[in-house]
Amino acid sequence: MVYLGPLGSGQTAKLINNSVFTAQLSLAVAAFAFATGLGIDQTALDAVLAHGSSSRRAATMVAASVMDLTGIRAGAPLLRMDAGLVLDVAHQHGATEPALLLEAAIRALARLEQ
């Protein structure tokens, strides 16, 4: 059991959890659609995502930092470069740009670079 705060905090945490899950569903659908357009096997991509940084590592890092994103900011230039490389890959393969993934990445980078 986890104590979250006053009465109603558990329900609010459930709503937040479900919202994060729903957002992740949207990103997963976009990621797999992009991968399919590039000819990447979905089962293999699932294995990569399950063991890679896209798992739940971001939430764990933010929680551990107590919203002090200073340490995470150091990685922003590499993350921005990778977002640009995703566009390059899409263009090179004639695939549809993964707009939702890139929009989410750009928003996260904007937050990190404040």
C-alpha cells in the first residue's frame, strides 16, 4: 500500500496513471505504425522497447529527481539530435513522419531546455 495524501488522493493518482497509460498507448500506436512503414518487425521492436529507455524509465527518473530536471537536461542535446535523425530516417525511407512522436519529443525537450 502507498500513502498518497488526504482523502481522494488515491482516486486522483488512479486518474493520473490512466492518463499516462492512455498517452503511452497513443505514442505506442504511432511508434509501431512508423516502424511498420520502415519494414521493422513489430515483435522485435516490442522487445527493444521493453528493455530500452522508452519502458518506464522516464517516469522513474522524474520521480527520483523530485522534478529537478537538471541531470536529465544534460541529455537534451542528444535527444534533440535523435529526434532530428528520426525525421531523416523517415525521409530516406519515404515513410510518413511520426508527427505525434516528434511533437511529444519536442514538447519534452522544450520543458528540459527552459
